[in-house]
Amino acid sequence: MSKYTPFREWLKRQPVNEALLTFAQLEEIIGDKLPPSARKWFNSWDNTPGSPMEDSWLDAGWRTVMVDMENETVRLKRT
């Protein structure tokens, strides 16, 4: 089980088609810190399969549509 499994399951339960989360909220959902790269590089959020973090939302049927690195927020949309 990936540490991002709780996030995947959380997304699956959402009754909405779009979600805006702070990085801190995402960390609360997974019960752990995001990797340092998530706060440094946009490509950590670019919907490319293969990383456990990105696979968590892709497997749940969501995609990132906006990342604000300065304010540490991510907007996801159901596909």
C-alpha cells in the first residue's frame, strides 16, 4: 500500500468534480509529509503516470489542473 492510498480513496469519495487543496491538507489526508520535490518542481504534479503521488489521483480518475507553488495549493478535477 502506497502512502498516497488514503488520498486516492479520499478523492473517490468526493461528491464534487473539482477540489482545491493546500499541500498541508493533502499531507493531513495521507498522514505524512509530501516529498520535498512537490514543493520545488511543477513536474511533480504534471499527471505523468509512474510516481506513487501522481498515480494516486490518476487512479482515482482525477487530474491536476493548477498548482500554485507559492501558496502551496493544488486544484484537481475529475476526469
